Amino acid sequence: MKKEFAINYQKQWSDDGTVYDQTINITTETFNKLLDILQAENTMIKIRHKEQNFIDGDNCMKNLYLKTPLSYSENKIYVYMNLTQRDFFNKFLKLKLKDRNTCFCIID
């Protein structure tokens, strides 16, 4: 059985051909909690933008990359994320991640 939060550096390829060379094992329950946190953050971004009536450049790009839908493998075992999403999720996971393309491996 795979251990949750274990990190390996074996290459995984997404359907679009991108190579992900850092994989984090997480359970479905943990992944669903992270998705809830991401959805809450994206909702807060919308509220802040309405209140400010403007968007500054750096935050605009960060917000855009956070809103990008996660990509799933055909068998739904691997979830591929962009670098902004990786950094966002790692605020909560607090893992020692390298600056690499990262994906989640969903374990049960």
C-alpha cells in the first residue's frame, strides 16, 4: 500500500504530453479537501475583484493560473497541476517540494 504524502520523482506523462517528474501520493479525502480550499480561494478572488474594480498584473496572472482546471489522467489516478496550483496546495500540505512539474497520485 502506498503511503500518503510520499513524494517520488518517476516521470508521468499527461494526455497532452507534458512530463511531470514529481508525484505526491494523497488520499481521495485529502484531495477533496484541497479542492474545497481551492474553490473557496477562487470565490474570494471574485469577491475581491468586484470590491476593488481593478486587477493588478501579478495577482491577475496568479489568479488566472489558480482558476485553471486541474487535468486528470484517463483512469483518474493522476491529477496534473500547474506550478501556481502546486504552490497553493503546498501552503496546506507543507511538503518539501522541488520546483518541478507536479502531479497527485490518488490512493485509497
